[in-house]
Amino acid sequence: MKTLEGKAALVTGGGRGIGAAVALRLARDGADVALTFHHNQQRADDVVEQIKAMGQRALAIQADSADPEALVRAVDRTAGELGRLDILVNNAGAFLLGPLEQLTLQEFEQTIAINVRAPFVASQAAVEHMSGGGRILTIGSNMAERAVFPGFSLYSTSKTALIGLTKALGRELGPRAITVNLINPGPTDTELNPADGPNAEGIAGLTALGHFAVPADVAGAVAFLAGPDGRYVTGATVTVDGGFSI
């Protein structure tokens, strides 16, 4: 069943990894999908072609999530070219690790700009186009719940802020029938964190299930919350980490 038929979505950072899996899953469920990319247009175009092969409309928009004006333009262009905007997935993120004493103020500001300010700005722009039934979904990290490794102070700080943003926006936008939810993935097999990487065995051992997720596992949670069965869930944090945090 195409549970999202007639809907339009924007996925930031949708050219690879979890973002690409989310864009493809939303399209498979019937949505037209726009996605942003920063550098690699070829990979974004590949995702667009896969979506079009499913019979859905798609477009790739170059936008640096650290640039608020570029994000707003991407949101407005999505609504303009697809004719509406029903689903926003704030997926683009910065993954910067390091000892506390070595992190610079510039790195702090860059991480917060991409991981916190960008979801705020994109959400603010998106609600101007959304009607009742709209969905705002943000990809966070289970490191907001359990930071078991050193070097995660900046990254965990930025992802923890999304919990407060999600709860507050869920309360504020509830009267407009727009839901807002956070998905916190755990170890997921991507280029940045491959399941066959040098530390993967130890990381997988910290999960209850004993293995990494694949991006489609996270996309499945997004699809549920974006679809009709997720209509009564808002302000929630859904953890998809194989039991890493328990």
C-alpha cells in the first residue's frame, strides 16, 4: 500500500546513508521527494533517479545546512516545485569527535549550526507550507542517551538539544495537527560508521541484538511516524539502536 500517496517530503542530506534510505522509503510509500545535498551532486542525482523509477517526482537541491538562507530556499523550492510540503525530515548532520580540550569554538559553532540550528530553521520554514497532518521528523543519535565512548561531548550535546526542540515543537504545533518526533539511531552501517570497520565488533557487542542496523531500519521508523499510523505520536523520541541504550 502507498500510505503516503499524494504527499510531498523534503529530506535534508538525502544523498547518502540514512538520508538516502529515508528518501527512497518515503518514495516507495508513495510520496514525492526532494532532497538536499552539500557536495556530491552525482550521488544525490542517483537517488533522484531511483525515486523517479518508482513513479514519483523527485528533485535534488544543493544546500549547505550550515547556511540558514539556503535551507529556507530549499524548503520553499520543495513546496513550489512539488506543489505542497507534508513531511520534513531533518537528517543532515555533523559528526565531529575529539577530546574536550582539543575542540575549538569554531568547531562547536559549526556543529551546533548543522545539528541544532538547521532543524530549527528548516522546521520554521516548513510549517509555513504545512497543513493539518504535517510531519516534522529529525534524525538524532542514541549518543544523546548513552555516551559510552570518550570524545563525544560536542556531538552528544548537539543531539541532546534535539530532544527539547522536539518536545517543545510537538506541544506548539499540536493544535495545528502537525506532529514532531525524533528518531535516535544507534550503530548503523554507513560510510561514516561501517559495520566492518576497525571498532565495529566492539560497538556491535554493546547492543542487545549484537549487530549494526542498516539504514533501512531507521527509514522504517521514519516511515511509520510519517504515515497515517503515526498520527497520534508527537513530541516523542524513538530509539532505533538494537538495545544499545538499555
